[in-house]
Amino acid sequence: MKVSIAVAALSAALASCGALAGSSTGETDAKPYSYGMPLDIAKVISITPASNAARCQVGTAHMVYVDHQGQEHAVDYREMGNCSQQ
């Protein structure tokens, strides 16, 4: 249940921000997310927010996860920064 909620939230965030992820955040094995790309997420290991997340801009975030076969994957995706009034 939690995995499907996480995937739905990630999909919604990616759909609202655009299509492809930009440049990698330094991880050479990370794949850029593209809209509709199937993700088999059993467990999220880490999420690194975009470096400009606090400035209300779109940036590239990084997620490391394990699939249902136990293999680790990394994906870069676009996310909208925090736009709350301070």
C-alpha cells in the first residue's frame, strides 16, 4: 500500500513538473526518469532533493531504490522546490 502511494506521488510530481530529468546529480549509474517509465519499487533507500528545492524552482532530485528482485537502482527526476511563504 505504501509503495503504491509513493509511486503515485512520484508520478504526480513528475507529471506536474514536465517530462524528462535533466543532468545527473553526479551518480553515473542513475537513469533519467521519463514520463511513463515503469518503476518496480519495493523499498526506497534514499531520496536526495534538488539542490535548489528551497527556492521554488524546478530541479533534479535523485532516488535510490530496490526492486522486487532485490536489485538496487538509481533514478534522477525533476521536482518542484518548496514554494511556501516564509
